[in-house]
Amino acid sequence: TEAASLREAMASYAETRQPDVDALHQLARKILSMSVGSTLERRVGLTESILYSIGQRVGLSGPNEAELRYGEPSTKELMKYSEVWKKAQKSSGWARGLAKFFIWPFTKREEGVAIAS
């Protein structure tokens, strides 16, 4: 029937788009945690941004997620959010790890709060 066919089409669409929905959720979570997250998350986020910017200047990092979405690469190729998130995470993983290492000793761990990945 038409209803069953429509349900199948919607289920297929949802399955296809779910990785992009998940990536967009992670991206929004990361952005929000840098402004309204715990003290630890805000400090790690700021330190990560600084280290990442330095890394870009010396060639350790590629474009960040904003540059992938809105910068010059995006004018050449429209990327799915899942691809943008994977590339940005791969490119910035070292900066996040180093930021956690530097900030952790200077910030008391807040009960039940984990640093967003």
C-alpha cells in the first residue's frame, strides 16, 4: 500500500541521514560546551582552539570544522556533516589531547562531568 511504501521510504531516508544527524549533534555539543559547559570543558575548549590555531600555522593541522563547512573547501565541494566531523576530529585530536593534559592539573574535576570528546 501507499502508507507502507511511504514508511519504507522514510525509514530508508532516516537510516541514510542518521550519521549526519549524529555528527551535527556532536558538533553542536562541542560548540556549546565551549561557552556554557563546565569550567573544565570551557578551559579545555579554549586551550584546544589556541593549540589548534598554532598547529595550523606550523602545518600540524588541516582546516577546522567551520572552515570545512564555510571556507574555501566548501565552495569546491559540499561535504556531509559526518565527513566534516570525521575530518575535523582527525585533524584536531592531538590538540584536544594536549589541551586536556595541560588543563587537567589546574582544574578541579567536577563531580560527574566528563570532558566532551
